[in-house]
Amino acid sequence: MVKQRIIKAYEQLSETLVEKLKQKYPDGYDDHIITFTNPRGEIEVAIPFETEDIYYLIKLPRTNASEDEEDIESPTYEDFDNFENLDISDDVADEEE
């Protein structure tokens, strides 16, 4: 018997299926994520999940990388106190000896 193959959004899963998914990936599913191209040519991110009857690709919610990057503040020159007064040459000289 060939298993039915279904692509389903995570948000549309039943509570029972979500619980089974948690049991399958108790430490998270980061190492199991796959990508595929949908019929519209968009890249989708999903995790595989298999039951006795069905092989699922569970699509994960999309995140907008540009929005996430805006929340991350990169350190600037001003964030380091007395940066211009550091004397690095002494430390480098010690390592060379």
C-alpha cells in the first residue's frame, strides 16, 4: 500500500497531530527542516512527519528575515568604552615571544 502524501500548514494541524509531532521531535525539529519549491515558485520550509497511513510535509510559518534583522542591533564603535585607547600591540608581542 502506498502512503498518501499531504502538505499541510502547521497552523492547520489537529491537536492530536501536534502532540504526535512533539513526541517525534522532543528536542525540536531544527535539524530536520527541509525546503522545497511550491507550484508558484516560492521556497517553503517544512518538516517531514509520517503516520501509519500518511506521509506529511508540515509547512512552517514564514518569517520575514528583513523584519527580524531590524530587531537585532549590531554593536557600533561607540558601544566599546575607551576603544581608541586600547594598546593591542603589547598583547600581540607577548604571544610572539
